Amino acid sequence: MLTPKMIHDDISTHHEQFLTILERNPWLIPTLTTLHVIPVAIAVHGLCKNRALSKQLKIEREKTKQLALQQVDKVATVAEKHQCHLPLPAKLKAHLHPND
């Protein structure tokens, strides 16, 4: 197992090697920066697109809820027009025994 001292030494060695490569090849700096910016730009674009689609989905869900409520109101209105004042067993009793 690596000790923290060994890990620190390995990281320091890596940084030194990287800095010497950049000193010898300064043209790598813009190239590496571009390579690091591309994934960030893609992630930001994806995040913005995801938020826009999420907002659109919420709007569509709300529209669906509103349409469902309108349908319920229509059904309730039709049911009120055809509402019976006698409960079903009393209607059957009246139908079976009209003289009572």
C-alpha cells in the first residue's frame, strides 16, 4: 500500500515531467486547453437542453391535467342532468310492487 509520502512524491514527479514537456513544447498549452474545454462545453449544452426539455415536460403534464379536469367537469355536468332522485333499491321496489 502506498503511503501518503509516496503518493505525494509520485504526484510531484508527474507534475515535474508534465511541466518540462510544456516548457519544451509550448504549443501544447492551447491544444490541451481546447481538449479540456470541449467536454465542459458539451456538458453545459446537455444541461441546458435537459432543463429545457424538463420544463417542456412539466408544461405538457399540466396541459394533460387541465384536459383531464375539463373531461371530469363535462362528465359531472352530464351526470347531474341525468341524476335520479330515488336510490336504486327504492326504484326496483317501486317497479316490482307498483301498488305499495
